Amino acid sequence: MHDNDFRVQLKEVVNHFNIDIHKGLLGRCLQCNEKLADIDKCAAKGLVPVPVHVYDTNERFSINLKSTF
């Protein structure tokens, strides 16, 4: 790693390992490894607590449809 900023570090890793970030890199639940489904931004806010900053700065949201809330 050549930088202290995690965003720059992530770019370094992606570039070094030639990772295709459009192939579902983060498409699975971190708790159970189930595939995530895209949901509407408005639905995301109503299903689970979404911090205001996260909601305001993101357009894409995903959820594990098999999980219980």
C-alpha cells in the first residue's frame, strides 16, 4: 500500500489483482453468504435503519431477501 486513505488503498488492490468490480464483487451477504438483491432506494430506508449520510450519498441498495428483520 502506498497511501493511508482506504479509498486509494482499495483502488490499488483492485488494480493490482485486476478485479472486475462490475461482476458482483460485493453481491453476497457478509453474514450468511446468500446472494443480495437490488432494491429501490426508498424501500431501503423503510426496511432497515439506514444512516442519513449513507442514504444521501448512495443510489444503489441491496438486501438479503432470505434474512429476517
